[in-house]
Amino acid sequence: MKRLGFIVNPVAGIGGKVGLKGSDGAAILKKALELGAVRESGRKALITMKALKEIEDELIIYTWPGEMGEDVCREAGLSVTVLGSITPGHTTPEDTIRAAGQMKELKLDLILFVGGDGTARNILDAVGTEAVVLGIPAGCKIHSGVYALNPKTAGNLMKEFVQGKVKETKLCEVMDIDEDLFRQGIVSARLYGYLRIPNESRMVQNLKSGRGFSESASIEMLSNYVANEMEKDVLYIVGTGSTTASIMEKLHLPNTLLGVDLVYNRRLVASDCTERELLETIKHYDKVKIIVTVIGGQGYVFGRGNQQISAEVIKRVGKENIIIAASKNKILALFGGSLHVDTGNEEVNHMLCGYYRVIVGYGEAMMLPMTD
């Protein structure tokens, strides 16, 4: 019988679809809600916890009240022991730290938590390397290497852990970035520390890697190619990242490095769009395409830093209208692995599976599989 802790950061990722590039701090949370953001971390966590229903006889689950875990477990049909107390609708990072600290004192077999890099930092503050943990990705920025590939995979990994198929653990990096600088287009990441996670590389994402000078020539060529190939009378949704920023530069257009921009007939239609703005705009265009890049070291195409391009946006645009561009070095660094997607919608994740042509140079492409 395994004893499992479960903690949900109910506001993790709330700023993603409304273009705020994070959810750290009361002011950002307030602004996100004013912009119409909805809490999605619990919905993602539910995917994982439903998978654990199959092995509930082998589990004792400890969780925190209400939106910090209890609600998700009840909805998944799981029996739980509820610890601590919260002020509903007003949870804070300190609640996460208190929850993880109490679970560490109980010496549980594993603490499962839901959030992003900020949440991982809170967990680290509480448990250090003394507890085994695993993250369910739900944040805007997930640079750390302590998260499962997606909520579905987290459930599969937990089943293997509970059943004794995964016994070894390893230390993985917790990274975090300055969100204020991030909103200004500056990525300032630092190593915050290490957490201990199950040693199963098939199901855990890699640490996000940065861009090196060796990529410059490849990005120069592929961005020229993508810019030159853009069709007339097509609305292009241009995703986040330095690679897509280079494409915008070739078009001589201003760019929101960490936001989503819209281009039509080589002119900027809108910049730094929210999910709602994308859905409203694409209704007025007959042909729409999405240009995105790949997260270095991890292989994610959707669901990491570009949540504005949501599952609903992707459904309306269509799988066949997705253009992926990434430097050759970035693709080779995946060591033959797959691209990944984590939109928060299982149906869309499955729909996106298959092989994609990834542009890596001028007229040069590589074929890679996408998995959910």
C-alpha cells in the first residue's frame, strides 16, 4: 500500500490564455480574472486522478481541502484524508508550502503536485530533497525537469510507481524565471534547486534548454524561408519564442517575443493576443494557419508558454494548417524523440498525434512524430 500526497495550485496557469505569461502574484491573478481567465489546473489534475481510480485499493491519498486537492479527488471518485485548512478562493503560495511541509512530516511515499515553475519552487521550499515528488504540468512557464509530460502521462507514471514498477529516484532541476522581465520579452532563468522525482525518463519532460550561437545560421535560413512562403489572403497566428520572432523580423514587423501575434498579407493585424481575441478574430477569415516553434530540450509544440493558442483555437484552425519551424540543432537535441503536445484537452491532444514536417532551414525539413 502506497501513501500519496496530492496538492493543487488552483491558480496555476491562469494567466496563460489571457496573455499574461504567468500567474505569480496577487496583482496578476486579479488582472487575469478581470480579463476573463478561468481556473484550469484542477481540470488537468482530474485527468491524472481519474487514472488512479483503477488502483485505489493500493493507495491511501492525503490532500488539502477544497480547490487545493479535495474537490478533484472527490470528482474522480477517490477516497481521501483531508489535511489542513484554507480560505476558499484565496489560496496563496504559503498554502502550498504548508501542505507540502505537513506531507513531508508524514513521510509519504510521493507528493503529487499540480502547477508550474512557481509551484515547483514552493514545493522545494517545503521538502527539499527529503521527499519524492512529481509535478502535473498546469502552469504558464514550465522550464523545470520535475514534471510529467502531461496529465495523462502523470497518471500512467503514478500507476507504475504505486505498483512497484518504478523504484529508483533521481534529482532534477527546479528552474524559475523573473515574470516581470518575462513580460518585457526578457528571459532570465536561474537554477533554484533540486527535487527528487521517480526515475522514469520516458514519462518526464526534460529541463528546457536555451538557444546557443550555433543555431543562428539555421534560424536565419528557416525564418527567411517561412517568411517568403507565407501565402496571400491567409491569416497567420504567430506563436511565441525567438524563432518565430526571427520570422517576424524578416517580415519587418514588430513582434511580441513572448506573446501571440496575427499577420495578414504581411501586415500586423493584432499583437499579444489572448485566447478570446484569437477566437474572435479568426471568425472573420476564410483561411487561417498557425506558426509555432519547438521548446528546446523538451519538444513541446503546444501547451508550454503559448496557451493562448488553445485547444479550441487549434480545433478551429485545423491540424493541417499548423506550421512548425525549429533550428536543426534544437531538433537533433531531442535525440530522435517525439514532439509533444499538452493543450489540456485530451481529444485535441489525440487529434494532433501523427507525423509533422518541421522546417529546419531554407526549404529543408525533418519529419517528426507528435505524441500526446
